Amino acid sequence: MSTSGPTSPPKSVSPKPVSPKPVSPKAASPTSAAASPPPAALDVTVQGDVTTTLHPELEAETYTESAYSESEVGSYTTSLSSSVMHYRFENGRRYHSQSMTDTNYFLPNDEAENDRLDLNHHVMFLIQKGKLHAAPLKDPQRILDVGTGTGIWAIEMADEYPMANVVGNDLSPIQPRWVPPNLTFEVDDVEKEWTHKPDSFDLVYIRYMVGSIKDWPKLLKQAYTAVKPGGYVELLEPDSTLRSDDGSFPEDSALAEWGRLFTGGARGIGAPLDDTPKFSDYLRDAGFTDISREIFKLPNSPWAKDAHMKEVGGYQMAAFIEGLEALSLFFFTTVHGMSVPEIEILLAQVRKDMKNKAIHTYFNLFRYVARKPETA
Ligand SMILES: C[S@@+](CC[C@H](N)C(=O)[O-])C[C@H]1O[C@@H](n2cnc3c(N)ncnc32)[C@H](O)[C@@H]1O
């Protein structure tokens, strides 16, 4: 498919009032955080053919100040600029072209969004303790990255496996031109019929595609066809539901209201953000076996006591705050009928909640690995 540049703006706006309630640090004070137990051992359960691993609990740090400062937020962003954030493009804010697809992908594909994706890649890298994948690959020959975004994962995989051919596809041709010789990018709509040769990939990798995909069972069936017998599919997807275990996240906060609008918006366009727990069923129905599911708690700010999880939360906060407007605009205008000024008022409160040290939220992040049987 051709790789000409996208230009379409997001859809139009109509007003609907919203009244977010700010959260005072006092009102949001944790009650049980100080008494939390130390991180628990991994909790593994086996049900039928699905093994679920729950990673340790998070324990909250005790702070004297009430909010993360601008410089704390900024330090996580700027410390990355020389490493993972150099895949930049000089265009203004933009969305993918509607000319090649009728899909409603909700995020922009501009420089600010690409920076957020690269920050998010770093968060994923950290939370997986420096691993790019969990599937047990042995001399892979072909790897497919579905919805590659900036291509950062595909580039690092091509470097890590120089003997493999890596392919990254996406609606938008936003990937860098100068990439490792064993990597190619394709413009493609992955909800349409795949044209890859059946039984040809050692790994089909899918990350942060919730909110983009309307028909997950179909996508995973196409992945099954594309994977070699004995090969793997791997998914790393959040359930996008803001949670807290210590009573520190008031339901009437602007952040909680934002979370409801966000997941409701995705449901409104038919591409749910919170269907992730169902993926083991979809994988099994597609024909995959040996399904393993790991659930990471992904903190949304550096509230954890544990140094590693604090770092994860810091970068996650920076990515979340940087992406907040992009994550909100399409759903909030088209599905909820909010005006841009209304959204900006809400987002100002949401940013305050995100920086509030007394609020300890996290997302569940699901990592699935599943194998195509040798003899299908
Ligand atoms: C949230 S980003 C994640 C990018 C990348 N997987 C990562 O984890 O960094 C989702 C990406 O999927 C792409 N996308 C959305 N719908 C798509 C579709 N139907 N076909 C191909 N790509 C799609 C978007 O253009 C965007 O680059």
C-alpha cells in the first residue's frame, strides 16, 4: 500500500456541560496505605489451559508535599530525550488519513503523540524489567508488529534479532525512514483481511491497540493464521480502568469522571478499552494453546515505595499528562458532545489529580503469550 501523508482533522464538536469536582489532597488522603503489607510473592493460578500470574502488590510512599511539582513531572520527560525520544517529526498536530480506512482511530499521529508513544514504550520496557517480549523465541526468522506506531518496538527487535525480518504495520506512515536493514514498515488497516503469507511469522506482537480494534476475535484469528505452527502471539494491553486499592481515589474526582468518559467514549465508537481480560477466551477460540496471562499493576504516578515501581510510575505520569489532551479530544467531542473549552476545564482538574501525591491509581496491564500448536 502507498505511504502518502495523512491530513484529516478530528471530527466536529458540540457542547454538553460537565462539572468536574477538584480533589483536595486532604479529602483524598490514603487511609490504608501506611499499613500496606510489603510486596507479595507472585500469585499464579491455573484454570484450564490459562495460567494467570499476578505481579506483586504496590505499596505507597509517604510524602510530606501534596503534589508532584512541574519539575518532577518534567524530569521524567527530559531524561528520556536523548535516548528513546529521538524519532521525531516536524509536522503540526494531525490524525491519520481517512482515505485509506473507515476506521475511527482516536489518537492523533503528530509529533506530540509520537513522543507519548515513545515514552509509553519506555514505561513498558521498565515494567517488563528491560524485556522487549516474553514469548520464548529461538532464532526467529519473521516477526510482525501490529499497529507499530512510531516503530520503536520493531526497531529495537530488529536490532536484537539481526537475522530476523521484522515487519511493522500501521494506518499512518509516521515511522522513521532510516531503520535497520532487516526492518520494513507497511501502511495497512489491520482490521481488514491480512495479506501476509499464512504460517509465516515466529511472533505476531500486539501492544496498546485497545481502543483501536473493534473486532478482537477476528484480529486474533488473523494472527493465528499468520503465525507459524509452534510460533507465538503476544499482547501487552491495559484494561484502561483507573483503580486504587487504598481508598485514595474519590469517585467524584475529576480524574474518576475522566476515566468514565474515556472508557465510555471508546465503547461509544465500538472499540472498547476495557475488554482486555477477555483476550484469553478470544485466543483459545482462535486456536492458540499454552495461553499465559500476566497482570502488572501499572501505577499512574510515582506513588509506590518500591524504587523500581516509583520510576515506572514517574514515566507513566509524564506520558499520561503529555497524552491527556490527545486521549480525550476525539471521544469527548464526538461521543460525549463536549466542547473543547469544556474539555480543557476538565483536563486542568484532571492534571491536578494526576499530580496529587495522595491519589494512588493504577491500571491493570495484561501480558498474554500464546502458542500455535505444531500440528493445527
Ligand atoms: C496507541 S498506538 C500503539 C503503537 C505501538 N503498538 C506501541 O505500543 O508503541 C496505536 C497504533 O495503532 C495504529 N492503528 C490504529 N488502528 C489501526 C488499524 N486499524 N490498522 C493499523 N494500525 C492501526 C495507530 O495508527 C497507532 O499508531
